[in-house]
Amino acid sequence: MKRMIVTFNWSSGSRKWRQLLVTGRTFALLSICSMAFFLAIGLGDMLHQRTAASPVSTMKGFAANVSGTFFSDMLEMEVPAFTSEHQGDTALSGKQVSAFLMRLVTDVNPNDPKSLLAREFPGMATDEPYLIRKGSGSDTVVQPDDQAPLPNDTASQGSGHAGEGDTGNNGSSVGSGELGTPPDNGTEHGAGSEPGGDEGVKEEPATPSPSTKDDPAVFIYHSHSRESWFPVVGGTGNDPTSTKQNVSLLGKRLAEKLDGLGIGTETSKVDYPTAIKNYKWVLSYKYSRKTVQDALASNGHLKFIFDIHRDSQKRKYTTTTIKGKDYAQVFFIIGQENPNWRKNEKLASEIHEALEKQYPGISRGVWGKTSKDGNGEYNQSLSPGSVLIEIGGVDNTLEESYRTADALAKVIAQIYWGDAKKAVAPKES
């Protein structure tokens, strides 16, 4: 009888299993390491944003990808007397053009590899505008919409020329063009007789002491001085700008209320399309920067500087009802190209939170913007107390906007006098 011997090649099978296990373990290890790597990148960038002076690391646009020589050449074409000192550099190279086109088409910056991952990880899209503080009045987060350029904004709208002196701005040399004053219709003679006053929220008037009327602490101006409202100009078919009935009325109302609360306030009456020869809408903040600089130079005690605008969003996004009264909602804009933007944001958030506490729903929040979606700086680097405030939108009425200006004045006065008391309070030993 023959024996049949069956021999299993265990050594060959076990070797294959070992190879498979080693491969799987290597794959798992690489997967975990990759996950940890990308998580570390995201967390590191978020930490960097919280600790850095500014969250902005890049600026999207053509200007960020061309040399200074290119702009020098442009100036030489416009100003024959100007001669560039840069003669050796190439004004515009193929590399610069391709980098610009790459960003324009794909939103990826070839000079910043991080941009490949920016949209996939929280906190990495650093040049995107975002809501810093959400208000109860912004259930649907709708960002502010900038006013479109004025029609024929390249032409001077009047006889004023830069450098003739602004009697409405303490001798500013920005220009002589002044915002118009509407006919006296009974709306400018004190809080008791003005429509749109703060009827919705009744409180005892504050009696601050001392007063700063002889030493103004607040400065109000308007970079887009002709922004108006459809109900004022006569309907949606018209241009929502006006030389008479515009946001300067809100600045004047806010100033009057602050004065009544003991806080001296200066206002700029410069109408830049009139004051600036060959006015360019895109240079609005350059013109108004000179206004702010002159105000700071003439008064070293200015604590708050407000650039008052109105939003271009529709009524449903810019209106709230408080105790049966309609109010124009406010948006606070912070330019994050300013290296010290957090100081400005602190003031904006303080006003926002106080408003929300006393007038729930009136604030749409604090919006951070970079040069990708706007000016990006808004003259706020000139003072930590500088904030851009948008009151209402293009569909709001003047009465609704006045109510909000009154509410703003009350809250700003409370913050100002609260800070003043802290400043003079004796230190505990």
C-alpha cells in the first residue's frame, strides 16, 4: 500500500501574507501621516491668523503682479515732467502676465502654494471677506454691497478745484466743494421737532459732564458723499445719488445728537465730485484720506472717526422693526489691509454689541474686507478709533435712517463717557 504524502508550502504562503500586512500597515501609516500633515497646516494657519497683525498675506489683482517700473512708465505717459529712475528693469514680463492670468482664471496664486489648498481648509482663504461679528439682524448672511461708480465720474461736477480750501472741514485743503443743504422742512431743529427720532425706545436723556463741545472728540466724513436713497430721489428708475439729499444728512444728524449728549463733533462738508478736478470714483478713499489727515492735524483730541455710508442692498436686508418702528440696519466695515485692524474692530464690535443689547436686530454685524473686495483699508490705519459705518440701504427712507443715527449717537456717547470715566478713575493700591 502506497502512502500519499501531501506537503503544504507554508513558507511561501506566509511570506505573501507578511508582504500584504506590511503593505497595508505602510498604507495606513502614510494615510495617518498625510491626515496629520494637512490638519497641522490648517490649524497652523488658523493660529497664525489669530496672532498675526493682519490676516492678509496676498493681494489679488494686476497691481500685485507687475513691477513698479510699469506704473512709472504709465506716469511718464500722463505727466511729461515725470522721469522714472528705473531704467534697467522690464516693465512687464511674461512671467508676471502669466501669474496674473493664472490667478484671474483659477484663483490660484503661483507665488503662493498655499492658495492651492486655501478653499479646502478653514482659515486659509485669507483674502476672502468675512463676517467678524454676526448681528441678530443678519439671519441670512448677506454681505454689504458697494455703491456703483457715479455716472461720468471722470468729469469735474462743478467749479471747485483741489487745493482751494474746505471751509466745512476746518481749513482742509482737499477742495472747496461742499455738500448741499436741503430746503428747511422742519427736520433740522432739534430732537423734539424732527421726524424719525428715537420714538421706539424711550429713555431718560443722558447728562454727561464735562462736555467736549469746545474740544471736539468725534469727526464725521463721507468718502461717497452723494449716496442717496430711491425713496428720496423719486423711485428705483432714478440714479440713487444726489448732491442735496444724501448721506451727509445722516452725518449731520449724528453730529447734532452727539453734540446734544455733550460730545463735540466735527463734520466734513466736502463733496468730492465737486471739489476734485477730474474726479475718479475709484480714488474716493484717497481723496477722503486727505480730509481725515487734515482733521487729525488740526485736532489732536479726536477719538472717534466715522465714515458714514449707506449700503446698496435691498430693503429686506437692511431694515428691522423695533417696537413698531422701522429702523435702517447698520453694518460696520473693517479694512483688514490695515496692519492694526484689530484695534478698529474692537471699537466696531463694542458699538455693535451695545446696539444689539438696546436695539435687538438693528445691527447686521461687523464685516472684514480686504483689497480683494473693496478698498481694504478705508483710511482706518490713521486712527484706531476709525470705523466705516453703513446706515441702511438704497431702499430705506430718511426717517428710518434718522432713527438709526439717533440710536448710534446714544450708544457712541455711552461708550465715550464710559471710557472717559475709566480713564480718570483712581487706580486701586
